[in-house]
Amino acid sequence: MSFLVLYGEEYEEIKRILLQLKEETNSRIALIVEKNGQPIAFIGEVDGVDTTSLGSLVAGNVAATEGLARLLGEQGFSLIFDEGERENLHMTLIASKFILAVLFDKKTSLGLVRLRAKNAANRLEKVFKRLEEKMEQDKEKMGEGESPFEDISEEDIENLFK
């Protein structure tokens, strides 16, 4: 099982990239989620928005689109665009593992969002590559298969909850 470890420096960089994207596109929300729907970071008007559900539904949308691509003989689609009456959602796949999504309204053009999202996706891909390298280094330092919780006994756990 693969999991993502977010280090403070990279997490702050992810948030800076999302904030810049949100500001440059005048969008409502910019977010990054793992393909499994796990939210990583949200920037913008998230009050009143169930970000967990939003992340899951974005991931589900991408998964359905990937299925459609396979059915049509495509390798996949690198971006997905959903247009609504008031809101639009632009989604970009990053490194086949993450999804960058931008929620914006009619005040912003799709072309601007596409251009800025592509730039942000390239920057985010570098951040995630760096995270992956850090995780590998930590794994090597710790030793293969070793758990950081290995030396914690059941007695330690019991004492913690007393």
C-alpha cells in the first residue's frame, strides 16, 4: 500500500501554488486531491462546502472519465471540464496520482484557467516528485519493513489511555 507523507515545507509550497492559481484565475476554489479522493489541500471559499465529499466526487469523476477513455481506446484524458449554469469545474491529472481541480464562475474564462492550471500542475508535479524522493530516503533510513511504532507495546498503549 502506498501512502503520501506531507512534509511541512512541501505542504506550504502546495498551498502557495494553489493560492497563486486561485488569484490568477479569479476562481472560487483551488484544490488538490489524491486519485483515491483523499483531500490534500484546499484554497478559497470552502465555508459551507463539504471538502471531503468534493474531493471524493472529483476523484470519482476522474475515475469514470478514465474508464470512458479506455472504452474509447484512449490512454486517458489529461484534463476534464464540467460546465454548469453558475459554476465550472476544471480538473487536471498530475503524475497519474493527483488531481488539481479549479472551481470558477462565468467571470473567468476557461482558456485562462487551462493555461494557469497547466503551469500550476507542472509546478505541483515537481513538488510531488520531491516528496516521493523524501519518502524513499526516509524509508531507507528506517529500513525496509520496519515500522516507527514497532517498539510500542500493548502496555504502552494501555498506559496512554489510563
